[in-house]
Amino acid sequence: MTSLVLRSKNCGLFFSGQGISLVGTWMAKVAAAWLVYQIGGSALELGLAGFSTQIPSLFISPVAGVLIDQWNRQQVLLATQTLAALLSLVLAFMTLTERIEMTSFLTLSLFQGCVNAFDVPARQVWIAEMVDSKREIGEAIALNSLTISSARLLGPSLAAIAIGTLGTGFCFLIDAVTYLPLIAILLTMKTVSQKALRSVSSRPWQQLKQGFTYAASFSPVASIILLLALVSLMAMPYSYLVPIFAKEALAGGSDTLGVLMAFAGLGSLSGSCYLMSRKSVIGLETIMTWATALTGMSLLCFSRSENLYVSSVALYCTGLCLVLQVAASNTLLQALVPDEKRGRIMSLFALAYLGMVPLGSLLAGAVADWIGAATTLTINGGICMLAAALFRSQILPLKRSLAQTTNP
């Protein structure tokens, strides 16, 4: 199937470079989880690792959204990719020279989180600007999810091989190198028109307040962000606990971890392919609700499994449902909000998507140390199912707002 957005030279260049970069990113994520578990060996320290990577988004993303509404997004992405490559290079050097310890790892993760707080909202706005109309935004976001999911499938598999043969340090080195194609593309890429870029008369604090006020007063936007925040808090931290299940529940090693993460990536890929086949944003609100409920059911199943096949299928379903939930939330927000507020609203998306994960990973790690990883994921899965049931009351208002937006 030929994608409409791939007919754009800018889209083709950007997504090809991003695909290479993300393979390295997922290799580094798996290697980092295994490294932390080897250094610390506890659920709490795995939670701390996730916390340090994502917590900057909780505080920086809203301010970043204000700035991104004014800055050139291409230059922002160039800066964030360059800084991320340098941080991966430092982590590779420290690991390969056996100087890495928990404190230095958490510090580097904190810096990476600061970079991500700017990168994620800038990337979402940039993707929306590379298409010609709002009708194509859903396809562009689906293609972005497909790129991420493909890398999520390939990255963990390559990481499992690399960790077993070369060690975790080489995964971080590969990650640093894979940033280079995207950096080169951003340097040579023809500048996309900055649709939302404008001169701003109000102060940054006032713009920030306007963004929060708009989101809070428009119930469809508020409900999407709140549901995404809860899923990020309860469901997404599961990945930081997977090493525990790989080693203890399944009696495996880094290869078992690679298999589990690869199945989660395969689920994400399947969800992204489905989203690519859709031609309208109408109906995504229902998909988002069911995806949240099924995420909870999948986590319940995974948390109680002691069989690799059952665990792999459960994580496949988890990856599938999470990508549907996140991509649907992203697409709906992009379709609902006006161009001049997109940077600020997408920063709130980043706040809900990434900002809640550190709190969830820290909470999950602490609770898992207290009552066990299996019981923790069981509780989190149940909360996701309850949230989906409560969100059903917002489906009809969302449908009305979408109908007004897509058919003005």
C-alpha cells in the first residue's frame, strides 16, 4: 500500500531517518533495563531508572510547548537528536570502561529525560506540519506509530543478540551511531512551512495558562489527556518490570527478555498497521476506550503467567492495545485543536504520555518490592479496566466534536 504522506519528499526522508534512529533507541532501552537489573537487582531500582528518564517531562513539557509554538521545530529536533546521540555515546563509554554505576546511570537518564521533554512535543507538531491538511494527520501519525513499532520489534531482538555476544555497552554505542542519519537528514531537509509559528504578544506564563485553560474547558481534549495520563501511570511502567518476570517467573536471561520485548513490539506493529488502514478519525474514540480495557486484561494475564508462550501473547496484546490508545489519543488531539495552540496541547500530550510514566515506574517499583511484581501488575491492570468503563460516558461528546471539526 502506497502511503499518501510518503509521496512527500520531506515525509519520506524524515521517517526513514527516524526508523534507523529508533532501532538504536530500542536496543538501548532493553540494554539499559538489563544493565540496571544487573547493577541493582531490585524492582525499586528498575523503577528509579524509569523515573529518572521520564520525570523531566512532568515539569518541562508544558513550558516546552510554549517555546515550541514560537521556535523552528526543525532546529529543535536537530538539537535534541544531537544531544541524545552525545548522551548515548557517554553511556557507552562508561559502560565499556566499567565505570558505570547506579548514580551515574540515573544522572545520564535524567539528562536524556530533559532532552525528551522538548523532543516529543516538537516531533508531534513537526509531523502535523509535514502534511497538507488535517485529513492526512491521522495517516501521518499512524505512519509514525508504524515506524516506532517496527523499531520496537527489531530493536529488542538485536539487543538480545548484542547483549549476549558483545555486552550492553555496544548497544549504547550502536544507539549513538544510529542518530547520525536523522541528524544528517534534518541538516539537509527542505524547511517545512511553520504553520503555527507566530509572533506572540503575551508572556510565556500567560501562554502556558491559556493552554491549560483551553484544555480544561474543552471536555473532549481534557478527557483524552486524562485517560492517557492514567494509562501512562498504570500500564506503561510494565516494561520496567519485565526483567523481573524474565528472570524469576520464566527462569530466563537476556534472551528471554528480548523475546518478551519483541512480542510487545510485534503487537505495536500490528496496531500501527491497522491504524494505517483507517481513512478517518471518526471511531478512534471507541478504539481508544476498548484498547484501554484490553490493556488492563493483558496485564492481568501477563502478571499471572509462568509460561513463556502465554507471557509472549499477553505482551503482544499489551503492545497492540497501548499503541492503539496512544496513537488514537494523538490523532484525536491533533484533529481537535487549532494550529496556534497545537504546540501547547501537544506538550500536555507529552506530559500525559511521558510525564506520568516516571511516577508510575517509581510507584510500581516500590509497590513491587513490597507486594511483588505480579500483584502490582494485577492491580494496575484492574485500574485500567475501570478507567475504560468510566471513559465511555465521554464517547458521544467526542463524536460530536469530531464531526464539527472534520466537517466544518
